Amino acid sequence: MRIDCETCPVRDRHCAECMVTALLQLAPLEQRLDADERRAVDGLASVGLITAQEAASASARIEPWKPLRSTG
């Protein structure tokens, strides 16, 4: 079987839910930025708030979800 992320119909939208990504990723909590996140990071770089190198190496991090505590 050959898996090619370049031809995936939901690439950059559902990578976090992809079993291939989960199995092959070196750092399981690190994910590629989606299109909206990439535009935001590129915008920060374009106005000089971060370097081009920082923008290129930016990644998303999945944090474990913690439910809110009930106060009642």
C-alpha cells in the first residue's frame, strides 16, 4: 500500500484525525498548521513580528482537553 499525503482530499483540514499521521509522527502532539493558521503565521512574519525561520518551523500543538469544573 502507498499513502501519499500530497493527494489526500482532506489534507491540512483533517491531519489531526488521520491515523497515518498519528502512527508516523515523531512528536505526537505536534501537528502541521492548517491553512488559516499558516496565513496567520505568514502575516506575523510579513510585518516582522517573527522571523521567516520561525514562521517556517511553526507547528500546532494538541493539548489535552480539560473539562471545566462545576462550581455548583
